[in-house]
Amino acid sequence: MMMNIRRRFISVLMFALCLFSACDKTFNDLNTDPNRPKEATPGVLLSQLQYRIVTSKMNEAKSFTHILMQVQAPRANPNINSVMRWDVRSRDNIWESYYAALLDTEDLYGISKRLEQPNYMGIALVLKAYMYSILTDAYGDIPCLEATKGMDKNFLPKFDKQQVVYEQMLNWLTEANTLFETDKPLAYGGDLIFDAQSSAANMLKWKKFANSLKLRLLVRIQGREAEMKVRSKIEEILNKPKDFPVFESNADEAILAFPGNFPYFNPYYNSRTFDWRDNDYFTTFFIKTLNETNDPRLKLWARTVKKGDKAVFQGIPSAYPLEQEFDVNANSNLSDVLKTFSNMGILQTYAEVEFMKAELALKNYKTNDTEENHYNNAILASLKQWKVDIPEDFLKHSIIKYKSGGTVDEKMEQIFLQKYYAGFFVDYQSWFEYRRTGYPKLEKGPGIPSSRTFPTRIPYPTYLQSLNAENLKAAVQQMGGDDCTIKVWWDNK
């Protein structure tokens, strides 16, 4: 009798377990989204990562670089301590955004390595080098070798000297150049910049980006020839185009062209009018040459204002006196067309590569073309990038025509004025280049105290004083201070 009861109990228990298992399986099946990836893939990480990198730097271009580099000026600014008046305080946005994105870049590299996807590994290294280059050129010495090591329980990274950061970035880009398999498209998709999932040929563009970015870094540290042997590294890129290809046309340039669909919109498309344009005007310095040369980009970038019965482009002085302010809608500000313009997600352009080659040719590097041709190619490339109609005689204008018989300084000034215009909405590049070269020749407005010098870096985020105090203190001592007049390692002019 007891045996029968025991057998019956075991049968009921087994039935219940089977029923529970079946219900649990059914429950799990019902709660599984068939459209969601079962695991993180390189493609899922890549598209979101690219969008975050691009939109973060766009905000900094508009709110910081354009003001400091006299592209725009606030309509009213009674504060003596402001970016326009050459007082740069701690800024957290790009530091927080890029270090957060660097964590995802490490994941992208790790997952890609596990899945044996060298193309994604190479992309991760290029994006990592790009972000570290922005951080170190903006702040100076930064966490690099020990950064993003939280999984190893290192939450207090040391700050590396800028030379060490540059050595590491150049190594990453060299490695990326060897990793790219240009006969294979991206297996998991996700590339918003070059669409390398659709064609293996587009993987070559990533290789060109790696070497174009490497050339940017090498050009920037030309003053550190003794430590870095820069000239031989530049010559290697210039003399071996098959091994180290760079951008050769507008089709190659690294621009995230916003598709205009969810969630990858131009970040300004829904901005309020006040936030987008009413609070800032273009400066007279920026507008002057564009007006004089009838530059077609001006009609895309700026709004006209009425002056009598004419529609004109008109700017305001930068760093005007403290008590002065300007009426709303009285001067030219940003065009609303830019809010939905696709080609705003600029990382690096073909125009920049040609401007670098113009500078290098002027310094007697062999670039396989003349400095004048590189200069002309760069200007035309910028116009094509902004999708404007190019006047037939544009390069013949007396202001634009290359001064082939001029002095080196005159040629440099001419090259870098046009490079300045081509740097519109390109993160901090025109600021970095001004610090390196002194071009274009900016004006020191009456609202800037005579004792102030032009800012050469951004002070570290203040919250690091509580989060990583010891290493921050060591970095400040290493840099020689933490204000905006401290020069970074490559800024030795």
C-alpha cells in the first residue's frame, strides 16, 4: 500500500515538474523579442558609438570653438570671464562623453576579437585614437594607458604625459592599418560613416581614414621632431600611398551623413530658434573674406538681414565692450537649413588632407604635387563637401588666388585662412591649428583684458578633485598648472 502511494506521489511530482518546465519555457518564449539581438554584436555597438562620438563633438564646435575662434559671438555678453573674452574654465561635456564612449570602444574591440572580426577591431582602434586625440589636444596630459580599466578594478587611472598618449595613438593607427581586410565587407553591419557593410570596397575608406588621421597627428607634432622622428613618419605616408593610403577625394572623407530617420537625426533638427541661432551672430572677422570673395558656402551657413532695400550678410565684432549688446535679428546668424543638413557629422575631410599636403609641400616634403595645386584642391573639396555650386572663376579671385611668389609666411597665412573656413563645425580643429601655427590672425577685441593671452588648453573637470584627487594633483604638477594658459607638450612655439 505504502509502495503504491509512494509511486503515485513520484508520478504526480514528475508531472508537476514537467508541467512547470513547459510553462516556464512557454513563458520565456512569449517574453523573447524576436527582433532584438540575443547578444551584443559589433554592428549594434558600432552605429550607436559613431552617432555619440559625432554629436558630442558637434555641440562643442558650436558652443566653444566657434566662439573662441571668432566664427560667432554672443548677441549680449556682459561677463568679463567668458570664452569670447579668452577665459576658459573647466568643461565637462567632451571629457564625460568621450570617456564613456571609450568604454564602448573597448567592448567593440573585445567582442570583435572574440568573433575574429579584424575589420571591426581596426575600426575600434581608429575611433579610439580619434577620441583620445581630441581629449589630449584639449586638456593635455590625460588618463590613457590605465583608462577604461574598471573591469580590472582600476577606477583611479594615472594621467599619462601627452607624448605617451601620442605614441599610443600612432601605434593604434598603425595597427589598424594592418588589420583592415579591404576585400571583405563588415559582417554585422552598423557602419553609419562609410557603409562598409554594403561593399568591401568601402573598407578601404576606413584604411584611408586611419592614415589620414595619423597624418593629422604627425603634422600637429612637427615641433617635436627630436623626440618623435616626425619627418620620417610623414614621409613614409607620403611616399608609400599603397601601403598607407589617405583620402583621395570627397567620396573618401569621414563624415556621418545623418540619414534623417529615427534615431539618427541631425542633433539640431528639433532645436528651438533661440537655442539654435538667436543668441549668437557671425563675427565681422568670419564674414569679411566670405563676403569679399562671394563664397557660395556663406549662403548655406548664414541668414541675410535687411540693410536698406538689400539683403546682406552682416556680422558683429568679437569681444566687444562689456556694456554693448546687439538687437535680435539685426545681424547674420546660423541658417536653419543646417539643422537638417545631412553632411554635418564631420570627423575628417578630404579638404583637410589637401591643406596638410599644401603645408607639407611648402616645407619641402615630396607630396607628388605642388603646394598650389594642393591648396586649390582643398578649397574645391570644401565647397563640394558643403554641396554648393562652385563659381567658375572662384580660384582666380585676387584674395583666393595662391600667392606663388609670396613669402613663406604669406603662403602659410593664405593656406590657414582657407583651412579655417573649411573647419566650420569640425570639433576643435581650428583652435588646435591656431595654437600650432598662429593662423589665421585673430583680433583681440576691446572687451578682452590686456593682460590676457589666448587660451591654450581646457582646465580639467572639477569633479576629478573628488573622484581621482591624487592622480589629478600629480597631473597638474606634471603640466605646470591647470589654467587655460598652460601649453601642452606639442605647443612649443
